Amino acid sequence: MGEQRILVVEDDRVIADAITRRLSSEGFAVDAVHDGLSAVERASATPYDAVVLDVMLPGLDGLEVCRRVQAERPVPVIMLTARADETDRLIGLGVGADDYLTKPFSPRELVARVRALLRRVERAALLARRPVDDGTLDLGGGLRLFVGSRRLERDGVEVHLTRTEFDLLHALARRPGHVVTREQLLADVWDWDSSAPAPGSGLRAADSHVKALRRKVGGDRIRTVHGVGYALQQAP
């Protein structure tokens, strides 16, 4: 595999330089821009493997950048936000971001998130090229998950899911009615080492993704077991 290209979009040049240096030291080819319009133009001209995108930008904000970039070509996006407001995170996930980090964050965690996201994209691409049957999981209540083509339908109408949302729903659907711990979801979906302590930011990310997923499959379909994890409820 060739060198993977990352676009960093961050108006704080000190932070942008720090992210660029760390990702470059990990073997990525990195470009950095500092405003929303430049980000859209650069992403349109270059087929990046992932985008690290700040929410607060001059000109176009990160949410609008994410919308425009995803409309032109699906690309993995990790959003950076300085605010811990969960509404902001859910909006970011809703416009197509695959993951997010709240500032301040450790460079090590950012690299881990980028690598995990790229691995998921690679696995999905390999599966898409295989001439295998598109296995279907009937989740009840009109929901059907098409595993091979990574699609969800509700009453015959396709429901848009991000990569992370699909992987999360699939992880729960493989164990219908059973509680899946947040740590297990981090291992299944985010590729975290299941033998290591789960980081608090990772657990919060899992919680936010579940809340975003509930908006698409119905709030009563995913049950919370407080302090443990989540279970997909079968509908008649």
C-alpha cells in the first residue's frame, strides 16, 4: 500500500503544525489548510484517505466543510471540537463525520483514531470487492441490514449510515438482545485493544455514536444498560 494522505484543517496554526508533525512522523503524507473554503478546494483536488477537521473555522465552519466534502466524495472524517457539548458532537456525526475528538487531546490518541478509521475503511473496501452473497439481518420493525453492501433499509427505504454507525449497528445486531459492553464496542468498531483499559474519551465517543444511531433506527431499539453497555432490542 502506498503512503496514505491526510488533510488537516485547523485554523490554529500551532495546533495544525503539531498535528502535522505527529502524523508525518507516523508515516502519513500530510497537508494542512487553515480555513473552510481552502479545505473544500483541497479535498476536491486531492483524493485524501482521511480528513482531520476542526469545527470552528473562518469562512465555512467545519460542519459545512464536512457536508460539502462528503457530497463530492465519501472520505473518512475525524472532527475536532473545543466544546464538550454533546449536541455539537451529534450534529457533527449527523453531517457525515466518522469520529470526533474533544480538545485538548493527546497526539497519540489522534494517531490511534486515524489508524483505526483507516483500517475500517480498508476492511469495508475489501468486503465490497468480494463476490459474496449480501447477507441480510432482519432486525424486525421494518429494519433490514445488508451486511455485504453495508446498507440499512427501513420499510424498504434506505437509511444513510456513516461507516462508524454501520459498524456499530452490525456489532449490536450480531448479538441481538444481548448486552454488548462499551469496551467490546470499542474493540469491535474502533479497534481498541480489548485487553487495555478503555480511554474515557473513547467511551464518550461510543456513547455519542449510539445516540446518533438511535435517531436513525428508533430510540426504543437500542437499550442502555447503565454502567455496562448497550443491547439491540428485537422488534416484532
